[in-house]
Amino acid sequence: MLVASAEPTPLDEFATVKLALSPQEDHARKVSPFATGLSLLFVLDALFARCFVEDFDANLARRLTYYEGIVALGGCSGSGR
């Protein structure tokens, strides 16, 4: 799956599905550019969630291990060593 501009890209040949982003939007003049950003984040979050559940237990364990490592270094809510 490819998320890219609606215009042809060099990556098109590798994708079986392409979610095209509109190249016509003028983000500088748009009154509410956050709506486009939020909708794109929703699509990416939905795609991530779908991939995550493919091997939920392993992905959750990996995520928790990464988080514990970050906390051990003093990041997020941890105080570190």
C-alpha cells in the first residue's frame, strides 16, 4: 500500500493499492489546514492499527519493551537512573 501524491511517483510500481493525496489543495491559503492533517492522521492510524493486530501479542510485547527502555533512560514519565 502506498500513500502518496495523486500524481505518478517512482514508488507506484511497488504498490498494489495507492491512497492518493490531492495535489490541488493550497495549504497556505486554506482556512483550516488542520482538517486535512487530522484526516491524514486518521488514515495512517487506521492503517497502523490494522498492521498491529496482525501479530498483536508480539507487537504489544515489542512496544512495551521499547517503552520500558525509554523510561529507563528518563524519558516519558520515568525518572531514570
